Amino acid sequence: MEDLAERFAELAPPGNTAASSADLWYWERACTRLVTVVADRTQAESGWYGHCMQVLRWFLAYNGIDEGQAEEIVENAVGGRFGSWIAPDVPVVGAVSSRFARGVGGIR
């Protein structure tokens, strides 16, 4: 948990930038790094992606995004794109991260 808290602080957009007005690059980078670390720490074992989705929701909550919006953003970005016992390849992580960033950018 302490490691995640440190990562969340390092990956958050600068200052008090509103989530929807922050450059999408920050959100895409954060998603890529968080997916990568969760896959690594869990060794992409059975159901690892559920934990990954939880971590992404926590990151959004850390950045002040409503729980319902966070759930929708993460589900739209990740839903069905990762599998058990399979570490995601670079193109899949990139696609998920891009959808994640666009989801955050679409918050009103």
C-alpha cells in the first residue's frame, strides 16, 4: 500500500490541476506504469487484472474522481482486454492506457 501511495503521488498530474483539464499524457503514462507494476507484482496470475482494475480505480479516487466515474472509466478502458495467466503485451497496454486517458479527459 505504501508503494502504491508513493506511485500515485509521483504519477498524479502536477499541482491542483482538475482531472479533466490535465494533459492526457499524464493519465496515459500513469495507466501504463500502474498496469505494468500490477502485472509484474502479481506475475499476471489468475485474475490479476481484477486487482489491476482496482488499483486504477484507487488512482482515480486519489485524484478526486468520483467512484462511479472511476468505475466507468476503468471498465471502458480495461474490460475484457486482459486475461488470466497472460501478461499484457505492449500494444494492449498502450491501447488500454489511451482509452483510460480519454475517459478521464471526457469527465465534465
